[in-house]
Amino acid sequence: MTDKTETQTTETQLELVTHALDSGDAGEVRDLLGTLHSGEIADLIESVPHGPREQLWELVAPEDHGETLVQVNDEVRAGLIDDMESDALVAATEGLDADDLADLIRDLPGGVIQEVLGAMNQQNRDRLISVLYYPEDSAGGLMNVDVVTVRADVTLDAVLRYLRLHIDIPETTDSLFVVDRDDTFKGVLPLRVLLTNDPDLTVAEVMDSNITAIPADMPDTEVARMFENHDLVSAPVLNEAGKLIGRITIDDVVDVIREDADHSLLSLAGLDEEDDTFAPVIKSARRRAVWLGINLCTAFLASWVIGLFQATIEQVVALAVLMPIVASMGGIAGSQTLIIVIRGLALGQIGVSNARWLMYKEISVSALNGAAWAVVVAVISAVWFKNANIGYIIGAALIINLLCAAVAGMSIPFLLTRMKIDPAHAGTVILTTVTDVVGFMVFLGLGTLFLL
């Protein structure tokens, strides 16, 4: 069974677990879980509805509880913690790295936190506090304080002998960090350099002193971008005084990238990446109701604009038939620009220096597309309703709305960012309102001027 499950996808694993739980075969579930990494177990936990989820959690080996709790999203974690006894929670924290424990301890009950801290020695407690000192979404909150350091004036042979004295070294260690007696960072000593050079050379002679270190207060998204641009496996983290306080490894950065991708996708619908997919119906409905309510308000605004031209619509029914085309085309064009700008802002590729150029580009693209599709829509509309004026009006309205959509799609993310509002959350709702209102206003307004 082990050889098979190692190559199974999460979907296949989910089918096996669901079937085993339905049939009451706890032994089969335990065997499957025993072959999986904690991240895979976390995926299964998140993929199972309440009821079976609690059964599955009871079958997870106690030694996997800690790592699995760190991997699941915040809402699922809170539910699992609520169902666990204090002693089980304390046991789950044993053996966790300081960065993982910092993620978990924030969600533990106060009494359990005291027990966890009381069970730690002073060194590990200080390490945990150093991580908790920084925001969770910063380099300091992401770092692992378990590092191997060496001095610049020792020989490579001395370093090798020093490493052999260790029973183990931290996982994903690709470099040793060079510091002075005050822990001021000096450079890195890659393991490949250590192993392939003359043992009589000193660390100072072969170390890389040009490595880019990461400030502890750097946002985690910037950390991920640095790892991507420099192809890093690990990087040192420094405090304000330039002293080494920890390191960030590629596995932590992968988690940041995934969370950021989930956030970008779900925020467009007003959802949160930490929400439980299988949360109770009432809870999910209450969350989504907020954005539905906001959207309803914007829809009433668009309807009010249409109501202003009620007399026109009553006399020229063709306008009522065609006006969704204008709003829809504007919405799609604006969304294209909006997504490009939000992505550019998130990646740091768009700023004050190039925003004007991008604005000209997006307006030009909308003008070309607007003109091309305006001809197509105008011809179809004129033939359909046997009225050339209707074709001219919808063509003009389409061009105007696409131009407005480009300006709105470009401007809204900047305005929301300046207001400290996530543009991924509110940008789509505001853009839809703008394109609907402008589209209806222009189309029906032109219809009133030239058809009545």
C-alpha cells in the first residue's frame, strides 16, 4: 500500500479516505495517513466535511498533530484545536521549529500557551519570543532561528570538525552563516565551497560577503520576490543593528507564494483564503451576504440610472434589448486592466514612475478594441432593428464605455491602495459599478438625444 500511495494524487487519496471512513475501516485510514507527509494530511483534513473530518483527525498519529495543525488554514485549525484536550495540544507543540510554533501558538488557548512556555527551556523560549516579536507576515515572523554560524578567522578544516560534533544540522541547510563575536553578519559559506576547497584555507578567504541579507521587517511577499529573483534556497535575516537573528528557507517561501495566490484569487470574490471550504451553511452564508449586499447597492444605482431614461426605453424598445451589451463589454475590458494593475502592484512592477505610460497603453488598447468591436456591434444592431441610428449610437457608447473602463481599471487599484484597502477585495465591485453606470448613462443618453 505504501508504494502505491506515494504516487497518488490528493484527489485519489481523498477518495480512498472517504470510502474507508464510510465503511468504518479505521485501520485502512491509519495505514494511508502513515504514508503521507503532514502537508498532505492537512490537505485531506481541509477536503473533508465536518463529521468525517473529526473522525479523520482522531486517526492522525499524535506525532503528526503539530505539523498538521501548522499546515491547515486558520479556520480549520481553530476547529481542531477546540476539540483537543490541553495535554494533547501541549504534546503537539513538542519538536516544532520556532517559526512553526509561532504560527501555532497564536491560536492556542491562554492556559495551553502557559503550559507550552513552561515546558520549554530558556533558549527555546527566547527563540520563540524572537519570532513572535515580528508581525506574522514579515521576514522576522517567517524566519527560523535555528542556524549554524562560524567565524571568519577559522580554517575550513576546523569548520568540518565543528560540524562533525553536531548530531544533526537544520534541514535545508545549504550554507553556513559567518558572523563576528557580536553576531554581526559578515557573509555566507556555502557547503559546496566548504567541501571542495583546501581545508587549510580560512573562512574569510572563500566566503561570499556579497550576499543580500533580508531585513527582519521586510514583508513576506517581498521576501518571496527576492527568493525568486536570486534563486535562493535560504537567506539570512538581520535585525536593525545588522546582527544575524535567523534564516528563511525555500519551503517557507513556497507557503507564502501559495497563500498569496489563494488570496489574490479568492479576494476577487470577496472571500478569504483562510475560510473553511466546508464551514457550516449559516456561517458561509453570513460571510457572503456582506458582499452580496454591497453588490445589491451598486445594482440599485445602475437601475436608478436606467430609470432616468424610462420614457426613452418605452418609446425605443431596442435600447432595452441592447444596453446589456454596452455594460458587459465595458466590464470585461475594465476587468482586464484591473487584474493587470493589481498583479503589477503586488509584484512591485507598477509604480509612480511607469503608471502614466501604462495608462496611455491601456487607453490605446481600449480605443483600438472599442473601435473594432463598435463596428461589428453597430452593423449587427442596425441590421437587426433596421435602424442605422441605433447602430451609430451603440457603437459610440461602446467606445466611450471601454475608454472609461480602461481609466477606471487603471485608477481604482491605486486609489484603494492609497486608502489602505486591498484592491483585490473591493476593486471588482467598484469597477462593475462604474462600467454599468457609465455604459447605461452614455447609451441611453445618446438614445434620448438622437432617437426621440
